[in-house]
Amino acid sequence: MAEYKYHEQVDIDNARRIRSILSTLPPFCREFFRGIENTTSSRTRLAYAYDLRVFFDYLTTQNPALKGKPMSEIRVDILDQIKAVDIEEYLEYLTYYKSEDKEIINKENGKKRKLASLRSFYNYFYRKERIETNPASLISVPKLREKAIVRLEIDEVAKLLDEVENGSSMTKSQKKFHEKTKKRDLAIMTLLLGTGIRVSECVGLNLDDIDFDINGIKIHRKGGFEVIIYFGEEVREALFDYIEERKTLIPNEEHADALFLSLQMRRISVRSVENLVKKYSSTVTKLKNITPHKLRSTYGTSLYRETGDIYLVADVLGHKDVNTTKKHYAAIEDSRRRSAAKVVKLREKM
């Protein structure tokens, strides 16, 4: 069996899922996915596939003109028959519906993503002159409610890492597993807090991606490019201790290169890292509800407070658009502006 890097295997798995979903969609949808393959990531295409399945399921179960129509009989010209009001009704339907006995709720963010998928779908066929109308472009994007960004303060970071290292607040059964995983868990948590990398980038690391000569890790960013991210002494120490232990482990043959291993000796998954972050944050008294992304926000906040360089923060976090970074750290930006008012003196007081 061929060996693939983590991100290559993710692309292969996503391709399989996309093909499976496409087999349930109208045949002309395949043209859209072929057309966008070279300009989108496999993760984006998979999200589009899921969203389009919801849309066409809605049309064939709720829309009076298409209700009961087999997917295989739906042609591209049906898109011209759908009006803006139909799409508005679809977005209203997304607020709450049932699918295979599951209740599904979409808030503004979920609706915004599904509308974005539909716009890309319509835009593609409109540009190709396969359809004459583009009703998706006429729909206003749902307004998102601004959410306060949750991040850890310095003392909370210390409490969290102490708990990962010592496990003092854990139950007996938790402590039994903790002894087996604490060096790995401390390395993961320290790495996330000390570099701001995404959890997917963390689990994708291989042993040869770590370079202690330069104190750097090679990660695979969203968009397909590789970059070196540098780490400090605390991250170095936690990684070094774990790698010494990692040398004694015998991984599953297909996961021999993986840096972080599960107890089953396979590459640790994104879900497992999410669960371990949740576990440790829940055992620390009065700690906020923490996710890996909030650890990333904590790093970004610390870096910005120390440097005041929003472009550096954007670069290190891998934001393509610095406006994304500014949006996330606007509260700190405002705090810095307030401090500026106290710096400049116009006249010395007598």
C-alpha cells in the first residue's frame, strides 16, 4: 500500500467522500466540481458537496415544482427556473429541519456558508453561459452577530499547562491514562499555545518536520504551501521530552512517520486533540470553555501584545488577508489606541 503524507491522505479521503456525494446529486454537478478543482482545496470542495446535497434534497422534497423529481432527471436549465424568492425560502428552511430523523439547526453562520456555496455554484454556470440568470447573487448575506473572542490570560495558561503536566485535578481513571499520555499531551498543548498553529497542522506533523537546530517546524498550510514556524525554549523542551519517549513506541506501520500518536499507535486525529483540550480545560477550576482554536487566539493575542505588529501576527497565523487578523484582534487594537491618548503631552503642567 502506498504511503502518503498526512495532507495527501486527507485529500484522498475527501475525494472519496466527494465522489460518494456526487453519486446522489444531479449529473451536471460533476461539471462544477471538475471546473473548480484547480482553484479550491479538497476541504472546500467537500463543504460545497455537503451544502449542495442539502440544497437539492430541499428542492426535491419541499419545492412544489420539483417535489418528488429524481435527482438523475434534474438538468442544469432547472437553475434558471429557480427565483430569488425560492432561495430565500430555502434559507428560511435551513433555520430548522429534519434529515434522517435528525434535527438540524442553522444559525447565521451556517446559512452564510450555504449561501456562499450556492453563489459559487450559480456563478460557475453563469460564467460558462450555461444559464441565463443568477438569483443567488441577488440574496443578501445573513448578518453575523459579533462574538467576543475567548482567549486565555497568562495565569490561565499556566494553570492549564500545570494540569497537563501534573493531572492533580483528575479522577483516578483519568490519572491512569494520564501517565501514558502526559508527555505527548504537554507537547501538543505547549506547541499549540507557543506557535498558534491550527489543530489540523499539528496532527499532520511528521517526525522529520521538527528541526531542533533552528527550533522550527515545517507545517502544511491551508492552500497547499509549506512554511517554517519557529518556536521558543518552552516548546523545544516539551517537544524534545516527548520525542525521546516517541522513540520507544512502535507505531502502526502506516503511521510510522507521524509525530503525535494515539494510544492505538496511529496518527492522532483532530477530534482526539479537540477532546484532550476539552478534558484538561474542564478539570481546571473556573477555566473558560477552551478549544484548540481558542489556544490559537491566545497565541495571536500574546504575539500582538508583545510586538504590536498586526502583519507579523497575520503571517505567523497564516491569515491570507490581514483584515481577518484585524477583525480578530480589534479589541486589542482599540486598547492600543486608547493608550496613545496618554502618551503625547501638549504642555507641561506647572
